[in-house]
Amino acid sequence: MDYSDTIGTTATFSAASSSFSQSTPTVVVSPCAACKILRRRCAKDCVLAPYFPPSEPLKFTIAHRVFGASNIIKFLLELPECQRADAVSSLVYEANARTRDPVYGCAGAICRLQMQVSELQAQLAKARADLLNLQCQQAKLRAFVYKETSGSPQSNTCFLDHNNAGPLWT
Ligand SMILES: [Zn+2]
């Protein structure tokens, strides 16, 4: 087996794995990304293997850099299996956030999003107030036009004359 295509930095490990897998091909399956990066044998019951497939080495690299492999393993062992996939997603997300923003991590992203929500809520409230105002003006204009056009023939003529003469709503 050759793993050199999935991660370029572990060329020596790939070579070692290759020779190992050739001698005992039934024991060794493709090591998970975590074991590959930690340069250790991936056991059949490897707790990390289901969540760090060899196709996604970056996931483990980032989580390992922030939390450390032993902590990740400890976290996972403390959880029931049904929650481990979510926990890994959360760890990787948190590690990414922490890498981008070493001071606030996820809290920084939450804070920014909350500010954005507040700004958008204020904009929405203003837009709603403007809309209400415009609807009010429109209703007043309608009432005015209705009053002018449905009045006596004299006032109707007067309205039309006034309309032709210049701006209506000044
Ligand atoms: Zn493994």
C-alpha cells in the first residue's frame, strides 16, 4: 500500500508502512489521518479512525495543533459513540476558529455574528417604520383624491384644473 499520495510530508513513514503492509497484508488497513500524522500504527480499534479518514489529513492536523492528540482521544473516550462525530466536527471547527483568531476563537465569530444580527435588526426596524410611514402617506393621498373626485362637479373640475396647472401635492 502506498499512502504517499495523501500526505507529502510523511514520505519515510509511507515507505515504512509499505514494507510493513507487504509482510503482513491482513493486519494493516489504511491508517487513519491521525495515526499517519502521529506516525504510529493504526490499530483496528483506533478511536480516531472513524472521524479522521486518510482522505482528510488537514482535519486532524488543525485539531491536533490546537488541542493535542492525547486530549482529543480523551474527549472522545469520555463520550458515547453516537456523539463522537459531532464532537469531532465541533473540535475541528473550534480549532479552525482558534487558528484564525487566537485571542477569541469561536467567541470572536459569535460576537461578530451577534453584532451583525443587531445591525440587521435595526435596519429591518427602520425599513418597517419607513414602510408604515409610506403606507400612511399613500392612504392620506388616496383619501384626498377620493374626496376631490367624488365631490360636487364643481370641485371635481376645480381639482382637474388645479392638476393641469401645476404640481398637485405642493
Ligand atoms: Zn488510527
